[in-house]
Amino acid sequence: MEIKEEAASFALKSIDDGWILEEFALKILTAKFIYEFMPAGGVKDRGIDGLEHSFERTGYSRQIFQISTEKDTEFKIDKTYKTLADNKIKFDVLTYVTNRFVKNKDKLMNDFYDKNQKQLKIYDLPWLIASIYHNESTRQAFVTLIDSHFHEFNKPGKSFVVSNIENDSRLFVFLRQQLDSKSSKFKIDELLAESLIMFALEGTDPNNGIFLSEEQILNSIRTYVRFDPRMLHETISKRLSQLSKKPRKIQFHAKNKTYCLPYETRVEITQRNLSDKELEATFFQQTEDTLKKFLKENLISVRDVAVLVNEVIQKIFYNQGLEFSNFVLHGKNQETVEKDLQGTIAGVVDESSVVLKNKQIVKTGLLMALRDIIYNGTLEQRKYLKSLSNTYMMMFMLQWNPQIAMYFEKMSTKLKVYVCTSIIIPALSEYYLNEQNRRHWGLLKASKASGIALIVSDAIVDELVHHFRMIKNKYESQFRHDESVYLTDELQQLYIDEILIRAYFHAKTRGSVYTFYDFINNFCDPGMLNPKQELIDYLKHEFGITYITDESNNVKINQHEEEILTAKLEEKKTSNKARTDAKIILTIYQLRQKNNEAANGGIFGFRTWWLSKDTSTYWAVQDILNHKYSMSCYMRPDFLYNYIALAPKRSEVDMMYKEIFPSLLGVNLSFHLPKEVTEYVQQIIHEHSTKNPARIKAIIAQLTHHLQSDPRNRSRKNVKHFLDEQLKTIIN
């Protein structure tokens, strides 16, 4: 792999996380000099302020290496020296390793020796870049850095986020609780939906004729959660109905189909909001007073202290919300919180308007103020942080988390998904439905927009062509002469087996289309002269689905496996369908083997999948070929629906965190969260802390595969066709 110098420079300068730089720098130092390292002075818990990312060369304790992302190099070097001296750690040589470009290195090193009679070496950005090319191990260290921690996003434009997803407890905890049956009993979706409904209805008043419809409630929610909460639409609708029944929490006015809060609830919420406002004001006043006192003692004046405090609280929840919330609520994870707190504060101050010469003192002051809150906080400070921590936990359980959003966005760019006709045909049938009811259509659109490579093969397109020919013949033989029967009775429409014919009648009843052949002509010529090419073109232009020929895949299917799998599938399917499905699934397994995906997938799992609603082919494979193909290649549509299509994007989550942490809404959302939820999450955090990084990565890969493929793990909402739901409603 060629490593371009400008790319290496950009990557290394982008690192603001000291732990990521530490991991990389130690690999470079070890590979280049054949050194081994241990924490400086044997400080294994790294609990001494100023010695974070500080090491001594094993067997040479008087050689200290300090690794830092700090922008103020001179101050950091002086602070490191002072900390070493204060803790009586003797050394002869201090090597300062940084991903920043250090001006006047020679002068800094000479001044350091003159002042301290100790040798200083500085390995800065140019040194790190040059060291990448030293040998194969250093090259591999850079490749691993990029693969593990640099996450590229294409929308909007190209951007990178540097993050340690693999070892972060948030991903492990999220995946575990998504697949744990215990998690479902908490009904987090319903709790959050109720909180959002009550928040949206504040200000309604029947005496003054102020009501909100369901759509107005949804629109209101969109304004303060900063994204379209489609995942909660169904839940919000159900909760509106339930909250309107005895014992009523909200009032429903059937005449206008609108909602409002009853008088008692309005009074209760008003009083609570006033209390929350007072709590918020007290928290910030007390915190600012602590910081201002420290700054005054150091003869420092900072104009926007309130802004700094607000930004630090927001960044703490953004960067380390899970561990911080767990510490606030249960007193756990103190070491983890302490480990990252200084880096979070440093990042906020470095980006602030505080003048350069005062930044280090302000960082120290903020660190002292935050520690004072955490360990010796007032009743108001503890209550406020507990409220925000409860809200964080609720949002986390629902995927409203920057790290989790980043994980699924990165996964999307890696996926290569063959789309089954069981997805394509329902999507086409939704052509005339309202946007909000086009579930399969929206799934394909959102998947492509997320960076997923959607593919159809010869077998899939041939099956689609066969289906269009079949429905054309069925329409002519069974429906053409009896259209009036179905047009005058919508219930009869819903009982039509073929979804495309059913969709045609539904659309014609509403005046959206005139003839069946007009309906078909949306996708291909009704004469069926060249349907394969026309459907290939349509799928490409409408959904971004790429057609790949069997020959271009350059894989060879085992003929014996194809025959025995086809024979097994013929027990439940037609001969043509059985052979098509056998060919598709065996092709996908061969592509996985060809590209060595079992070894190269990492925490994101396999790359090549079959997106389908029909799992019978996989169960047939399990029955007769399990010894060779034990891992599923089926991707559940509801996985893409919930975790990709409907999920908030990282940019949306970033904006929402700025609005909620800290805020009155952030406090309000916390009232409905059961204590059992946070206790349950705390157990999984502890489980994560007991396992080594290699085992964590293996577990994440396994959990990811189950989330993507296991049909027994139905999550949140299945991808149901709107017309099927209409029929179910009538039957029930």
C-alpha cells in the first residue's frame, strides 16, 4: 500500500484524542527503536495529573517519553517536567512526541537543558511522518491507525472523524442491550415518546382554543430533536391514544382530532419547569462561582465563563456520556471519567476565544471546578447532572449517540448488498403511495444515500422479469374484465395476492392511474419487448441499484451444492425459484470466500449480503450445508430500516447534543426513565471493563452479525407494506 506524505500529514494532524496518538506513537517507537515501554514511574493507573500518556523505556527508567496532542508545546513540556519533579521521578532524558509541528525545536531543547540540566528531545509531526516509512512495521502501524480510527463519510461532501470505535464501551454496550431480551421490557421507545408528546403539548390550552393535531405534534418534536423522528411515529401515535384514555394525561378532541393538556397537567408541568429552571440557573451559578474564584486567585479574567462551562458539560456528554452518566448515577467508572476529563476540557479551551497565555490556567480551573462538582457537588449540582445523565441513558438506548451513529454510518460504506425481489417488488408497488407510507421504497433510497452498494445479479433481474410477465398474464385472465368489482370495494382489493396488482387498484381508486398498463409502464414497456434491460436501467436510475453480470463476479459455484440445495428448496418453491435462490446464495458465499471477508471484516462483520424477506433458503443451507456455510448471508430488512434508514445521522446527533446538553429539555426528558434501565446498562459497562481489547473486538463482530442477520432478533419495527397493514387492521 502506497502511503502519500500529504495524506499522512493530514491524518496525524487530525488526531485530537491523546489515547489514539499514544497507541500509534508507541507502535512507531517500538518498531523503529525496538524499545519496550511502561507507564512513567510505574504509575499504572495513570492517576497523576500531567503524566497522562507518559512512559519510561523498560530497563532504562531514566528515559521518559511524553506523548501529547497539546497545541502549546512549551507549556506541556514544562508541566511534564514539573510533574516528574514533584513526584520524585528521576530522569536524564525527556523525549516529547507530538503530532503538532513544533517551531524553534533547537531553541526549546537548548533552553530546557540550560534551565533544568536535562536533555530534551522533540519528535514532532515531521518526525512522525518520516518514521512511517522506516520499515514494514511502521507502515503497518499507520495502516492500522487509518483502518481502526479514521472514519470517512461522503454526505455532505467528504469528511473524516477520528475515533476509537473498537475499544469504546458505548458500541459494546449498545449492541449487547439491543440483542438482550431484558432490554425490551423497558419500552424505552414508549417512555421517550411520552416525554416528547408532553413537551410538545406545553402551551396548549382548551380555554383559549389552543390545540395541536398529531401532525403538529410531530412537527413540534422535529424542531427540538433536530431530525425527523420517523422511528417514533408509530409509537407516538399509539401513545397519543393511550394517554387520552383513563387515567387521562392528555385530552383528545374528536371533532377536530386535536390534543391538549388538561388543567391539572398544565399546572404540574408549569411548576416543574419553574423548578427545573431554578435548578439549571443554580447549577451554572455555583459552577461559575467556583471557576471565577480560581481565576481571580490567579489574576486571570475570562469574559465568557458561562459559555465555557456550558461547552464543557456538552462535550463531556458527547465524548464520554456513557461512563460519565454511569459515574453520576451509580458511582462507577471513576477511573475512566478521570482519564478522559482533562482531554475534553483541553479541547474546549483550545477552541475557545481565551487568549493563548491564559489557556493552561483556564484548563486547570475548569478541571478543578468539574472535579469539585463530581466529588463534592451541592445538592443542586448533583440533581442537575443526574437529570442529564438519565436523559443521556434514554437517548443512548435509542441510538441517539454520536459514536453509535458513526459506527452504523461507517458500516454502510462497507456493505455490498444483493437485493432480493422480495424487497424490489414491494418497493415498486409503493410507487403511488404517500411518501410516509413508502417503506420498502424508502428503505432502498435511504440505504443508497447511506453509501451502501446495492446490487442485482442476472438471477435476480431474470426473476423480476418473470414476475412482471406473470402479473401481466394474471391481470388479463383474472382481473381485467372484473375491474369494477375491485374499484367499488376496497376490501376486495386488499385480498388480492399479487402486491403489484393490488397496488394498481389502490392507485386507480384514487385517480392516480388510468389503466393497468399505464401502471406497468412506470417501470418497463408493457409490451415486454426488452424488459430485462429496461428494469436494469430503472433500478439504477431510481434506487442506485447496480447490475452485475454473473461473469463479472468471477466466482464458480459448486455444481453439486447447487443441485442438492435446489432439490431441497423445491420442497417449498417452484423449480425456477428454487434454482434461482440456490444460485444467488451460493454466489454470495463464494464472493465472501474470494474476498476473505471472514478475516477482513473486523468489527463491521461481513461485507457481502443478500437483502431478503425470505429466509427459507438460508434454513435450507443450514439443513444440508451447515458444515461449510454456518454464518448467515441474509440481511434482515428491519436491520437496515431501523439502524440505517430511520436512524439519526451523526450530523443530526451532533446538533441535537448541542441543544440538549445541557438544557431544560435535557432535564425534562429524564423524568420517565426507570432506575432499572441505568442499573441494567451499568452491568454491561462492567462486563466490558472485564474483557481485553481482542476479546471485545470479537464480541462486537459477533453481536453485529446477529443484529444484521438473525431472524429471531426482530428489532423495533419490521418493514411492513402499508396495504398489508390496512388488511390486518380490517381483519382484527
